Amino acid sequence: MSMPRLLAALRSFRKPLKSGYPRLVVLTDDGRGYDLARQSLVCPPEAILIERTYGKKAAPRSHAKGRQPIRLATVSPREAREGGLDGVHWPESRMRLRRRSAVGGLIETASAHRGLSIAKANKQGIRAILISVAFPSQSPSANRPGASKAKGSIRLAFLQQAFPACDLYGLGGIQAKTTRYLARSGLYGVALISGLTK
């Protein structure tokens, strides 16, 4: 999917920008070849770029000139500050490690696969939440045994209605067409790993 087509589809979203966060989130996945360097090349500046570190240290923020995406990583708040990042992304399995006193001043996002996880993130004050799997996807994690089924735009719309204070992003199977479906469903935005090109 070309970036112009995606950005055009994102303009159809109507949920108010309460958080002020971008409508687009781009994630890394080293195991699939979508590392930080590759994603930085295609990620537009009006987006959030999340480095999934899998226990490693995050790469320090680039000092390149010009506007850059909001940079988050799956690291501790202390490590995010040391790397000059804008904030922290909490995978569903790491939410238990969050301490409210440690995250002051940082942008936070979280991942969730079900309503209970959205409720936990919301209770902790995290408003921007990536929900997967939105649509059928070729991602290995979406197709592993026991993985949750694709939710589709109707179920995601119900989740957004159930948590109106949260800004929900659909993750998985994101294309220009499915992005427009999510825009009509009342979601806040979309998140993706693969498929974005210049």
C-alpha cells in the first residue's frame, strides 16, 4: 500500500483528536525484516513509530534534521528517557510492570487483544490502545495456534463504543480499504507493520 493512499484514507476518520496523537502507528518487527531502519524510511513524520525491542535496548533517537515521527519503544520509562525517546509502548504482557509514578511526561500506548485488557489499560490511564487482530493478516503472530480471530470493523466499533475515553487503533490486515472500514466504525486510527511503501 502506498503512503499517499493510506494517508488519504486516514483523513476519513472522524473520532475527535482528544489525545492529539496521530492516526497512524507503525511498528517494527525484526523477525520479519521490518526493523527500525526500514520502518524509519517509510514512516511519515505525522505518525507514531514503535520499536519493539523484545528485551533489548532501544536505539537512541536520531538527531537528523527535520520533523520526525513520535518515537516509542517497548522499554522501561527510564530507558526511554535515556534514549531520548518520546515515550513507552506497553505490550499486553508487560502492562503489569507499569508504575504510574515512573511515566510522568512520557507518551504511552498499549496493546490489547480483548475488552478486559482495554479496561486494564484504561484504568491505568493509557488512552491510545492498539487492538489486534483487526482483519485477517499474514502475520505469524496472527496465525499461531490459539491466536484470537480477526475482529472485523463491527466488533471493533462495539469496543470503541464501550470505551469512549480511549483512542483505539486497529492492528492487522490494514490496507486502504480496511482503513476506510475502520474510519466508518468510529475507531481513532490504524497500526501496521508491513505493507507501507513510499
